[in-house]
Amino acid sequence: MACEIPKNGMIGASVPVRDASLKVTGQIRYVGDMKLPGMLYAKMLYSPHPHARIKSIDTSKAEALDGVEAVVCYKDSPQNRYNGNGEDKDINKSELVFDQVVRYVGDKVAAVAADSEATARKAIQLIEVEYEELPFYLDPEEAVQEGAYAIHEGGNVIMNSDSNGGDVDAALKTAYRTYTRRYEMPAVNHCAIETHVSIAEYDAAGKLTVWTPTQDAFGQRINLQRIFGLPMSKIRIISPVMGGGFGGKIDLVTEPVTALLAIKTGKPVKMVFGRAEEFFAARTRHGAKVDLTMGVTEDGSIIAADESMILNAGAHTSATMSVCWAAGGKFYKLLNTRNLRFKGLPVYTNTAVSSAMRGFGSPQQFFPVSSMMNEIANDLKMDASDVFLKNLAEPFEEACCDGESFGNFRLKDCVKKGKEMIGWDQARQEMEESVRTNSVIRIGVGMGCGSHGTSMFPFMPDVTGITMKMNEDGTIVFTTGTSDMGNGSVTTQCMMISEVLGIPLDSIAYIKTDTDAAMADLGAYASRGTYTSGHAAVKTAEIMKDKIADIAAVLLKTEKENLDFHDNCVWRIAKGTDGETEDCITMNAIAEYARETNQEDLSCSYMFHSEAGPMSSGAHFAKVQVHTQTGEIKILEYVAVHDVGRVVNPLGITGQLEGGISMGLGYALCEEMKLDDRGKCLTKSFKSYHILNAQEMPNLKVAFLDSEEETGPYGAKSVGECAVVPVAPTIANAVSNAVGTQFYKLPIRPENVLEALKDRKSRSNA
């Protein structure tokens, strides 16, 4: 399969996101800015207990409060259970809009719709609830103990996820050395600047319209249809603009509640989460515990790896199974090792619901793998980069578990380029000197690698549909179901349409993410924005190009194969004795001819589906400074090199990578959802949940390989999720190398450094 060849200068151009000017001038309208006539405001009452049954609930005082229009609780809730994650909507449907059993501190108990937020807040405080407390578990290993109380019918293990390739046990018996370690990673928050919000309206014709910044409009429509028993023609989901998602806006969160209140009142209802609610009542990345064993030869070749991963699902299923399957699948898509085994154990607990988050299982997977490779290198007295290069997969390798191709997997080239960019050998010498002299300030150098897929192929139909029409003046409008989180997916679609048709970006407008107007789209997840949604734009534009060519050939009196598209015109290319000659007709003239002579609008639609799932990959390098008396960690330099196929938009992809690095640094050094011993979230604001600010960011150097993925649009593949994956092990390895002790748990804070140094000193003195 050969990919398209760009020729109009748009592929590779640096283009800001299309709505950038609206955002920076404040003219764009987020859902939180919207107000409909007669709109009510909703607030939620949350469970103070980690696990309890509601014995009684009295809402009469709240209902009697002036300005209150409705109060809903489990007595009003539809009894159709659902999984609020569209990707896993058919798996383990554990949720109700409101349930008589609450399963974590922050679970939904009741909601109020009133004429003001202040009234709704006051009414919530008037609701009286009597609870029967039930056994609870905050740790998944406690929840799976024999005799543990079932959080959901069927037990606390959602389902086992096991896979293998080769003969792991036989290979481990022949190993020169084996390493077995446990790694722990915390639940963390998505920290999108825009909190969860939705507005629901149920009109007199029985139509439910929901405005929400969602990553999965069509998945949410299916779920709301199932919950409320409405036909899809009576449900419309609109996502006008999104202020960040990172996976946290795939699930239904506020939408079922505002919909229920809108149906009950007949008025539009709006609910906006505050920042505290975002921490305790929204979604988190899965906390994980990983037991990993690797067997190596004397030269550092990994001949077998055996991994067991426990994922904390929290109180409901959500995307847990897909995250577990994805983490397991990617275990087979980094190394050239042919003997691999993965066991996944996803477990319900009485904590906030875990769901999709940027990386989708890869951060939990490759922190252990890259960390153990660093430890192997130190133990065998080898350069860590040599151990990585020896063991990373080659291009077009096939997974040993299922034979699926990696595609043009160029991770080894990323490692080689990253070593040059950071000055690896020189940095290692600095590190060794600081350790040898027992300097108070140690230098640490480390690296990590990771991979991620580029679509949902072959696990489910990976589709994006686009409808396109030409206006009377030759400009283009297309309608897309793609949800853009601010990452530029729709901008990429515009660029690819511009490239195919040879028309300027200003001549292209779009309508996005409206389930009544757009064809289906699987959703903004699985790093499919460029690979799948971009491909849909290319294929639809090619159909439009053919329609335009039919008219241009008539007007230019030539055959279609003699036409070329560029500079907002269609050109006839003729070859004669004096060389090539060109004349052209404008897109405006073509549109006029179509309307006035043919009496038609040029229009088309196309539903693209992926037929491959190549891997995106990246190698990261860090040079850190560790103060041995305070434990303070300072990142001096950071280098990231990624294999993304052909770069479509350098400005956009650089921003994606830098943002992913920032998230990964927080995962490595400071971010963690902390609970008290009864499951209450201790985080209420960014003041108590530290994310890195601009002043704390290191000197970043990023680069992309000059590679091409033949199955991708114009040779492109993804970076969005893979950007975050190698960061935590890179930092952990750098700090570990400075301290002289490998770290197995995230985040690594100053107190952890001091403890490690103390333990190392104690062992040396023993």
C-alpha cells in the first residue's frame, strides 16, 4: 500500500488550530458560557460514605424551597444499567443514573434543578439521607481476598485478561539472570482546564438535546438512548468546543443527570462541576500494581518477560477492560523478545471511577518495562542505551502473541537520534564523576521508551465519516463527527482537504461534532485523530476532487488525467513541441457551472474505516540534578524523539509532544490522588494537587524522524498519547542512576529520594 504524495505545500506547514483567534480573543463559546431561555441550574448531592445503601431519603424540604423546580434521586432514576464509556458500552454495565447503593465517597445521591446555582446549593443541604454502611475496599488487593464483600453482583474481579506468546517458563530457566520487581503507579487526575459541564433540553416534541464537551458524541448518544429508551432520532449530542479532555471526557458524567432533570421539568438544565468535584466525582487514570519478571542472557538480551498487572477500576467498570486489554497488547509491541506473558486483573474498589487517560494503559505498562531495562543495564555494568538498542523491536516486526504487525516501527532510530541530541556519552561522564566524588549535588542521566497504537483496528470498527459540499463561490464546507479536544484534529482534516483540492485553508469551513448533522465517528481516543480522521478527510476530498474534475474537463476541453489542482484552480496541462503549457479555471467558475448549468451542488460523503494499526513510538532522555541533602530533583535537560511517520503540522505536533511531556513529568514527580482511610479525596484544588507550571519545565528539545507509515494519510501516524508514555520511566531512571538505587514507585518526591539515600547508606555500612 502506497501513501499519498503531498505536492501543494500544506503537508508539513506549521498551522495554528483553526479556532485559535476565537480562543485568544474570548469570542469562542464553551458550554459553560451558554445560557438558554428559561434555563435551570443543577447541583449534586454526593455520598459521604465509601460504600452504603440508602435506607431512606427525604427531599421534601428541598422541593419546598422557593426556586426549586425538581429533585431527583434513585426513586426517579431509570433502571437501565449502562457503562458510561462509549468504547466499552456493551461490557459490564454497572451504573444507574442514581442507584440506591453508593460505592465511593463522591458517588451520586441526588440532584436539584433550581432557578439559580445558589438556590440549588442551598436545596442540596436540605436533603436528608439515612445510610446503612457496607464493607469497603480502597486497595484492589484487599478487594480480591477470599470472602471479600462484593461491590457489584458477580464479585470484585471484572474479568481476567491473559495472553502469551512463546514459552516463557522454558526461556526463564535458561536465563543468565532473572529480575523480579513490583512497580506501583498512582491514580491521577486529567486536570483539563474546562471542568465537566452539560446542558440538556427536552422539548415539547420529545427531543432530548445535550450540549457537552465530549470526546465521544456518538457513544454518548447510544448510551443515553439506552438509559431513557428514546429513539436516536430523538437524541442529539452537540460538542461545540472542548477545553481539554485527555480521556476524561469520553464517559458520561453529568449528562445523564441533566437529561433526567430536563425530562422531568421540561426546561433546559445546566450543570457545571467545580474544581473540587472534578477531583472527587469525575474520572481518574487507573492506579496500578505491576509484578514483572525478566530473564536475560549475559550480554543483556531479554529472552523472556512475565508480567501481572492489577488495575484499580474504582467503583464502576467504565473503560477498565479496554485499558487492561490495551496495556496487555502493548506489552508485546516494544521488544524483540519472543517469549512474553501478560496477566491482567481489573478490580472494583470503593474509590472514584477510573477510565481512559492519555496513554491508555501504556504509562502503567512501560514504566515497569523501561525501569527494569535500566536496572538490568546497571547490574550487568552496561550502557542503558545499549540494552535498549539490543532489545527493541525492528520495523515491521509482528507481535509474538497474535502476529499483528508493528508497521514501520522506527524506535531504534529514535534512540540513536536522542542520544546525539542530549550528548549521552558526555552526560554519563558527568554523572559518573558526581557519583565517584560523592558530590552533594548528583547528576543523573536516564532514558525510557514507549509505544502506542494509532487506531482501534482490529479491535472494533474504526470509522470516521465526512460529508462535504462546495459553495457557490468555490469554497468548501465539510461536516465531521470528530471531537477536537484542542489538539488540532479538525485542523489536520482541513489541512489534508486543502492539500488534496489545492485550495487555501481560508476557503474551508467546517461543522463539527453534532450527531444530527454529522456521520458517525468512533471518538477522540486511541490516538486516531490524524491516522483515521485525517484519512477520512483525504478520501472524502479525493471523491470531491473527482467530481470537480468532471466539470473542469468539460470546461477546459481535455481529459481528466490532464488536470492538476493547485492555487485554488484546476489546471490543464498540455505537452507540445515547446514544452508544457497550462491554462486553468477557478474553483469559483466550477461552482457556478455546477449550479447554473448542471443545477446541482457538488457534494459527497464517505465513511472511512482503518485497515491497519501501526505503532507510534518514542525515546526520551533526561539529565537531572539531585540534591542529596534536601532530596530536591531538578530536570536540567530533556530530549524526546518520536516516530510519527510524516509530520503533517510541525507546530501542532510539537505542542502535542511538549504537552505530553509536561503531563508525564507530573506523573513522575508530583501528581497523585490522595485519599484518607475512609476513601475521602484529600485534593480539592490545584493548590493541593500540584501540576508543573511553566517555570518548572526543563529545557525541552524535541524531534521527529523523517519516516513514513505507508498505511497512514500522507504517511502520517499519531503522537498524542505516545507523547506521555516514556516520560515517567525516563525521569525515574535518571533519578535512580543519580542516587544509585532503582525507584519502583511513582511519584518520586524529595522525601522518597532521602529515604532511598538513607537505605543505601545503611546497606553500605552493614
